[in-house]
Amino acid sequence: MDTFAGKFAVVTGGGSGMGRELVLALAGQGCSVAACDLNLAGAEQVAEAARAVAPAGTAVTAHACDVSDETQVLRFKDEVLAAHPGRALNLVFNNAGIGGAGSFIDDPRAMWERVFAIDWWGVYYCTRAFLPLLIEGPEGVLVNTSSMNALRPTHGPNRPLTAYGTAKAAVKAFTEALIEDLREHAPHVSAAVVLPGHIGTDFFANSRLAHGEGDPETMTEAEIEAQRPILARYGVPAESTTEELRQFMIRPGVLFRESAPVTAAEAAAIILDAVRAGRWRIVVGKDAEELDAQVRADPEAVYEPAGTAAE
């Protein structure tokens, strides 16, 4: 697919982060887009911005969808068909994802399953819904966003990441399995897996909203105080004021976004360049590249206990 001009794409999680930048970049190159997000207002803002940079004849629509709910995914598909009649679907970016539930043992089961449902079942449901439309068209690419944590489902020693890492590993394996399946049954369609490292997005804030936890910047004092027992588990001093608790909740998301070595726009550009080049394995960021090399060179060493490497 050497050009996106005149093509049509579906992007999940299109209301912010990499999804937002994919929508803007695709529309700017003349690709019509249907974007969905948990946050419809965010998706609508992105769609409006995308239409402002898109060439004439490029249609961009916004839709509400929780990809962990197959009923909503099928409704989203019907909305896409109604909003873009007669357009052959060429690209699907299964980009929606959230974080949370690092520990299978200590974290709540509901949180664990919420992360797994969005990060894995969301990819599965959307692929079930939209892959047949890709197959019906003249050419198509299915692009699934995994993570460098599919290579090592932890943040390192003493930092488990079970729900997110397991889901992203499933996305990676699923996409790789589709390569041969599509080659055999739909050779005009290909699959690609994205393995991003640390990308500058509002991942923390969006994950909180997806878990129904609210935005710390707008939470009431009572809502903030209700988080005190949870924050104590992360070492927040018991004598902290309500405002100090609020800032503690806000700070990780800001640091995550501002300290990222790759911006969301840069990541989107890397992904689209790779899709144009026909690559199926898209590693984004030096940190992801280094971890990929480390795991390949010595897979057992990446799970050594803390302090072992220094000894």
C-alpha cells in the first residue's frame, strides 16, 4: 500500500494519543477515517481537527465504542457502513488500550479483567467485525497495537505487569498467527503488529477514566480522600493533605507523557511508514528495540531477580 490517498481506515482509540495522531496523519494524506473511542467528545474533537487538514472528498467520522463489548463493536461497524456508504475498507488500526492490574495476586480481579478485556478482547472483537470487510475489498492491512511488554510482561524486577503484558502478548501472537492464515485464505490482506516502547500519550489519565476512577484534576475532595488507602500502598505518607494526594495522582501521567523519548505523532509516522513499506513487525522506539534485542539474546536473563545483574 504505497499511498493512503483515497483509502478508507478504521481506527480504535482514536480520541487521543497514537490513535489521534494516526487519524490526523491519515486524513491529512487523503484517507477517509472512522474513529472510535470510549470518550466520544475526544473522538469528535479529533475528527473535527482531521477534517480541517484533509483534502476535499475525505470523510472523517467519530463514534463511541467500548471495544471490550462485542455488542458495541458490532454497532460501531454498522455505524461505519452507514456513515461511509460505498467505501471499500482498506485499513484497520486496532489501537485502543488501557493499563492497570500489574499483579494477578494483589490487584482486584475486576481491574485485571477490565484491562484484559479492552487490550485483548477488543482486538479480537474488532478483527471479527472488520476483517471480513477488509477481505471484501481490493487490498487491506490489519494493524494491531501490541507493546514491548509483550516481549517481557513486566516493568522489570519487582514490577509485575500481568494483565497488560498478557493481553499484549496475546495480540502479538494472534497477529503473527494471522500472517499465514491470511496468506492462505486472503492473500490480498496482510497483518502487522506494532510493538511500541514508551510513547508520549495520556495513557495514565485515559486508563483511570476507563477504570471509572475519574480525573484527579476535577475530583472532589471526598473522592480524593477515598483514594487515600490505595495511595498508601504506593508509599504516600499518611499525613499528606488532600491536595498533596491529588498532585500525587496527577504527577505520574504528566511525567509519563513529558519524559517519553518518542511523541505520539512520531510513533504514528513510524507506523504509517512501515505499513506503506509492507512491514509486518513494527518496533517503535529505541527502548523497545533494545528490549527486543535483549530478549532475543538471553531470554532467561530478563527475568533475573532484582540485584542479580549487579552481582
